[in-house]
Amino acid sequence: MIRRRAFIMKLGGSFVAVPVAAAAQHTRDVRRIGWLGMATPEAARHLVQVMENALRERGWVAGKNLIIESRWAEGKYDRLPVLAAELVRLEPQVIVTGPVPAARALKAATGTIPIVMVTVTDPVSEGLISSFARPGGNVTGLTLTPTWELYAKQLELLTEAVPGVRRIAFLWSPANVGAPPGVKTAEDAARRLGIELQVVGARTPEEFEPAFRTMTQARAQALFVLADAMFFAHRRRLADLALANRLPTMFAAREYAEAGGLMSYGADYPDLYRRAAMYVDRILKGSTPADLPVEQPTKFELIVNRAAAKTVGLAVPQSLLLRADHVID
């Protein structure tokens, strides 16, 4: 008896065995896409799954006619150029990525392979696209927010949640090259609101505890956290530290509130990745990114974690609870 050998394809960290004969028969039908993630595979697993499901609905099935090659920076921005170069060498038909630093690294690595960005802020000012209507190059996709003004709204909501607050700590990562405009927007908004904003940096998870000591020593009354892939990967630890220090928090996405943060206000991350599948599908079927308009979020969701409020001793105003899209008890 002749023993059949198996052809092994690596799909985002998992392996699928496919008979050699079948693999050879369908080689021409198989497409390869890259995924450059800023967080960790564990932190973003639900987002990967959402996009894979959306691709499956469009006929692209991992292990059948689709190979997904994933690379993860694990919150370490200095790894992005190397990881981007690795993906480009694999010559995928399209690469999906998240925030500004990752999109920048990919754009620097290739001017020809289509790139679908998903959680970028202000891509025009960042030089990633020419315009939302006609991107003009090899980058298209969806924005997390069209401009940085969303962060001013988040700060306003935090002041509403904590009546009488006068001193708010603002946590950001100096390692994130895309973050400075967000810091400036928050500082400008704080001045308009008459709030003292204490800017505190944390480049790595090891710097979280010293950052919280700085906040508490300065008598911060609340915490506003800038959107950041490293923070997203370690969102539960950030939420735990905020609760331990009795700091009401505002984050950028639902996942932070679900991890124990007081509030989040922003676009629905899973929905963005679901919609990103449409871009991947159209590109795999022959569309060029230059002609695919960049989508902007049309809905932002406010999530309030009432259990977290109780832990920090805060009574969230009823007016805010009534406006929340979802309240976690």
C-alpha cells in the first residue's frame, strides 16, 4: 500500500493537514493574505475570528482556498519593520493591519502589495492615503476615527461621569510614533474644560505600576487612557491597576470596559474587522486599493461598567447611564 503524504499549511499559528493531491489540484485557487498584528494573538483572537468568519461567508475558507500568514509585534513597536519585511517577502495578495505604526511599517516595506488598514486614526495627515474618497496608493481600509477629535469627546464623557473632577491622569505610550497628535488633542481639550491633565508615559507593561504610582502621588482623580495596541494587549492588567487605585477610567474600546474599566467610547472593533473582510474580498477578486474609498465609522458606542463604578466608589450619573449603548453589571 502506498502511504499518502500530507501537505501542511500554517494558518495564523494553527496547522491544517491537506492531502497532497488535493493541494496540487487547487494550488491555483489558493490565495495568501498577511496579517500584521500590533497586539498579541491571545488579545486579538476574537478579531481574527470575526474576520475569518466574514471571509468564509464570502467563500474564502482558511485551509481550503486561503492561507493566512500572521506576524505579531506583541506591543513592541520596534519589531514592526522586521515583521513587515517578513510578510512582504511571502508575497501575499493583500496584507491586513491595525494602527498607524503598523500601517506605516508596511507602507515603507512595499508600494505594490495592497494593504488594508483597520484601526488607523487620521490616515490622510499620516500620509497613508491621499484622500478618503480616492486613497491613491496601495493602502485602503477603515479608520478607527477620521480625526483625533474623538479623544476630546472621551475626555468630556469622563468629566461627566466624575462630577467635579479637576485633575485627570492621561496615560500614553511614548513608543507609539502615531500617538503625539492624540496627546495634543487631549491637552487642548483639557484646557477648554478647565481640567488639569497629568500626562504619564508607559512604554512597556513593566512601566504600568510606576505610572500608577506617579498618578496617585499627584492625586489624580480619574484616568484617561489613549488608544494603544500595547495597552489593548494588557487591558485587563490596566483595568485591575485602575480599580486597585480607585481611579475611574475612560478607554477607547468596549474590550477595555469588559476587562474591568469604568467606561469606553469608540468604534466597535469587531465590526471594523468584519467590514475589513469586504476589502480583502474585493482585492482578492481584482479591485485595486487606490480605487476603494476608505470608510469612516458612523457609530460610536458608549459602554459603562457599573460593577467597576461600585468598586471605585463612584455613582455614575443617571443621564450617562441612559445614553450608554451597553451597561455592564
